[in-house]
Amino acid sequence: MRPKGKPIIGIELNEDEIRIAEVCGSWTEPTLLRTASAPAPLNAFADGVPVDLEAVAAALRALVGRSGSSARNAVVALPPQLTTCRIVETPNVPVTEMATVIRGELVHLQIVREEGSTFDYARLSGEGSAPDQAASVLVMAAEEAIVERYATIVSLAGLNPIGAEPLLLAMLRTTGLMVRPDRETLAIAVNANAVEIAIVGGTDLRFYRRLDLGCHPASKRREPAPLDQVPIARELRSLQDERFALQGASSIAIGEESAPEAEGDAADLLGARMLALDLQRSLDYCAGRFQQTEPVVAGLLVLSDPEMRPLAGKIAEALGIEITLSVPMIAAGPSAGEEAPDLRFQPAIGLAMRSLTGAGPPLPSFDLSPKTRSRGAIRLRNGSPLAAAALSALILAVGGGIGIQATSRAGLEQASLIRARATLTQRTQEQADLSQRIQGRVERLRDLSARGYPIATVADEVAEAVPPGVALETLRVEAGGRLLLTGEAADERAVIRALDRLKTSRHLADVSLESFDRGPDRSAGPDLIRFQVAAQIAASAAEAGGAR
Amino acid sequence: MRSFRNFERVLFVLPVVCLTATALYAGIQAHRAQRLEASRRSVEAKIRALESEIAAYRALPAPTRVVSASPSPNEQAAFLRELRAGARRSGALITRWLVKKSAGAAQEIPQGQPAPIATELGVRGDFASVRRMLYALQRSPRLLNMTDAWWRRSEWPVTEAGLTLTRYVDAAPDGSGERK
């Protein structure tokens, strides 16, 4: 049956070996899916810092491929020599301001630089509840450039780096399954470079500390410092008879000359003593600070080197409490093998246990990846590349769709506008033609009408103007609208009267008497006067005749 | 290290760039569509106004006077028929009908203008008949221009009148026609 939960891969990179572990499930039912290791590439690290990122990433990618893991989210371990661990006392400020206060404190204490450092923190329990009470905060810090090297390796290996966590803290997480909530427990994580301890009680993390011993409690790799140069050795000499001194080591004369073969054992014992001394101090400090709590009576030791197993017994003897060696926790998954996993995988397993769901031990999960809380920079969450690409694609699809729809609409509007403009041109032309036709017709009628004369109207006007005693003989309209009238009258007064009447005619202008004649030779007789009147047909008469 | 940091920045910036780009593109296109729609509505309003004006022109009453007739072969016969009918209704007698030839008339007619056809007309009858005949010509629905007119007494009650009657026909498309 497939375990529940999304698995993640814990990765430990050191100068000797690359180790991975894949874990999923919950704290009540954790499952180790697989562990795998491979030698680190030669010269890929310098002073514990990866320098050949591509080579390490290639080895990691090959290792993950060989292990058959399909998980992509990974947490990488930061070795203790590259991280700083401090307890910082801060005012009891709101959570939202805690990061700023801590950063200021770290910069003030010159633990980190203003820029280029990253940190994460967790508040220790049992203190700071009152508004005016200072809070103890566990802070882990590292150089941002270093952390990014590790994250780059993970990315280059085809994995998604979701966090970078201090190694020993991750190791302490593996004790989670063995911590009994009903008693105070001391958890000790030891690796080749450092020791970190935590005191947990119930669901509270009361104390956390990285021990600075000056030499390793069980180092086989480093040459121990000359005993007379180790300050704490002198103190150990005075504490030789006290209860936390190792009984098995009481016969060894510290600082005295001894056989060369015994020097290694002496160094080991010295380291163990120093560790026990520091542990006792930490226990005393906690006993003084948390007076309401039960004393620590049990401890858990987490190791990543199987050769350090005897350390458990030595610490137990020195402190007088029960020390249990923490073994990798979990029911192995189908591909992890039947036997319990090697102690070497403790850090990787501890890192991968971040994925476990449900209530776990009171140990915090740290992430020193450069992120908002430490740098103010915006960092995307897990699955960032895919999520960003998917989000971008979604935005492009939606925005592009809207844009294409708007473009289509604009295209339709443009086509409609072109058609409307063509129609407008057509209608404008039609209106102009129609208007011109009507106007032309009117003007043509006016022009042509003016070329003729309203003969009948003029004749009526003339007839009305002729008084009794006057008879018209001829009426002639010549070119240019000149009117000539000839007639006979009984006397001159009749002619003058006729002339006066004609002058009042609306359709005649320039009325004038051209001639009159009373000659004896005329056929009209001696009593009649022949006359001729000229006039000009008015332009208004011609227009009126045309318009009629 | 820097490449890793840049990679994360790209992951954040990429959607923002996409959002900005698509918003810009969609916004420009939407604005363009709105502008085009406004232009189309404006043009359509102008079209409606023009169509209303055209409809008003077309609704105008038909003209009461016709300037010219179509240059068909039957035009002269139809005109004479109208003339004779008018004379009969007036009680006058047409005594003369002569088509006047005017040399070079074709050159005087502007392009597109109707072509004039002038005829000499003689009418005889009593004063009232001739008057009615002249009024009939003057008020004819077709424009008939009267020039060079004379009217004189004859044996009482007969009067005689003569005039040049000019009618107009539309210009033939090829410029030819009955221009005399």
C-alpha cells in the first residue's frame, strides 16, 4: 500500500559522500522509502564548501536516478561549520516585528552582515509570555552565498530546493519518535564537526545550544589540540574528582606524558569529558531557569558516525542519566530494505522528516534559504518553476484570450466601419446628385423661362390699360423684350391717358410714346390720331411667365 | 550563485511580465475596438441623417412644369397633337407652322443643356380665342417660350397673331438630336 503524504528528499553533501533519504507519511506512521549514497566527486569541496557545483550536482542527479526516487522536492543540509547558532535575547515584540528585531540584534552583535546573510529563528518556549519579559530566540544564520551554492546544486540536479536546514538540527529531529512527552529529555546531536543539544519537555523546546568544545569528543580525523593549549583542560583537571568526571578516565593523567598510542584515546576521552562538562553546565542552567520542571533524567544521542557509538556510555556515566542511542526511526518502505538504516543517513532522514504530517516533536524546522523573513526578498514557494510557468501560461492564455477577443471585436468593428464609410460615401453622393438634379432643374427652368415672354399676360395688361376712345391695331414683341404698340385714338388726351395707364402696368417698364400722327392722307380719317408706344417687358414678367 | 538568484527572480518576474504584457495587449485592443465602435456609430448617424434628407428630397411633389421632353422620334408629333388640341379648345385656328432653322445653334448649347427647337406659329381667330390660345401656350405644362410675337387686327372680329415658339428636348447622349 502506498504511504500517504508527499515525499521529500533529504540531502547531505560532504567532502566524502553524498547521502539522500526519502521519507513520507505522518509522525504516527512515518515511512522511509529509500536511502542511497555515493562518493563525492574529487576536489568538489574546499574547506567544506562546494566549489564544483556541476560535478556535485551530476553526482547527486545520478544518485537520485539510481535510487529510483520520483520525488522532486528536496531539503539540503547545511554543515555546522558553515552556519552560526546563537540564542538571542529580544524584547517581547509581536511576531510580525520579530524578524526585524532579530536582524538588528544580529547585525549589532556582528553575527551576520547587513547584506549577504540569511537567518531563520524559533522562539524558545517557557519565556516571554509576559509583555515586558524578554524572549529567548534560537537563531541560525549563514552566508547567503553559501546557501545558494547548495540550492544551486539541488536545482542543477533536477530537484526542487524547498529548504536548506542546519544539519545537526535535522539530526535532532530524528529523536522525535523516541521523546516521551511526560518527561524532560536531553537530545544530543554529534557529528564530525560539532555538537548541538536540545532540552525538550512535553511539547516545548526549552533549551538549544551548539557546544564549542575546542576539540571533538570522538574525533579520529582531526589532530586534537595540544592539551596544554586547550583552556578547558585545566578546568577538567580540577574537576577530575567531581561526579561528572568519567570514572574510566580518572586514572589517566591529563597533561602528563604518555605513550603515543594512548594519545588518541586520551584525546577522545578529553573530548568526551569536555562534552560532559558542557552538558552538565547546560543541565544546571536549565534546572536553574526552569525550576518548576522536573530534572532531566533521560537523554537521546544522535550520531551520524557509527564509530562514535561508545560515546553514549561515556556521557551516561559522566552525567548519571540514561542515555539512549537514537537509531533511524522508521519502518522502512518497500525499497529501503528490511534492516534498519545506517546511522550515516541520520542527517538526510532528519531533513526528509520535514515532510511528515501531524504533530511532531517540539523541534522547529529551519530554512536558511534566502527568503522574505530574513532578507525582505520575495521567494516563491515549492514547485516554483512549474508554478511560475503554469501561472505565466495561465495569464498568457487568459490575457491572450481576452486580447484576441478584443482584437476580433476590433476587427469586426473595423470591417463594419469600412462598410459604413462606403455606405456614407454612397449616400453622400446620392444626396448630392439628388440635390444637384433638383437645383439644376429649378435653375434650368428659371434660365430657359427667362428667354420667353408671357405674351398673353402682357396682352391682357395692355388691353386693360387701353381707355375708351383708343383702339389698338398691332402689338409686337421684339427681341430683347421690346414691346411696340400701334393704335388709333380719338384725341391726344386719350393717347395720354392710355400712356399713363400703361406706365402703371406691373409687367411693363420704360413706357414711352414713340410717335403720333394726324395726317390727312391717313386712312384713319382726319379725326383719328395714329400713335406708336414702346415699352420694355419687365424681367419679372418673364420670370413670372416661366414659373407659371 | 548569481544565476540561481536571477533564476528565482525570473520565476517571480515572469508571471508579472506576462500579466503586464497581456493586460497591455488586451487593453490596447479593447481601446481600439471602442474607438472603432464610436467611429462606426458616428458614421451610421451621418448615414441616417443623409437618408432622411434623401427621403425628404424624394418626397417633394413632382414639378408642375417640364423643361424638356425626351428626344424620341415621336416628340414632334406629340407636340403638334398637343398644339392642335389646344387650338381646338381655344377656338383658334393655326394658320402657320414653320420650323426655324438656326445655323450654329449646336455650338451655343452647353453640354448637358436641353436643345431648343424653334418654330414659327401663326394663329387666327377672334380676340378671345387667340387670347385663350396664347394662355394655353403660356401655361402649358411643358415649357414653351414665346418670342418675336405680334398680334394685329384683321377683318373684325378676326385677329391674327404670330410668334416664335421654342420648345426644348433633352440632349441626346451622343450629342445628336433634332436641333434645327
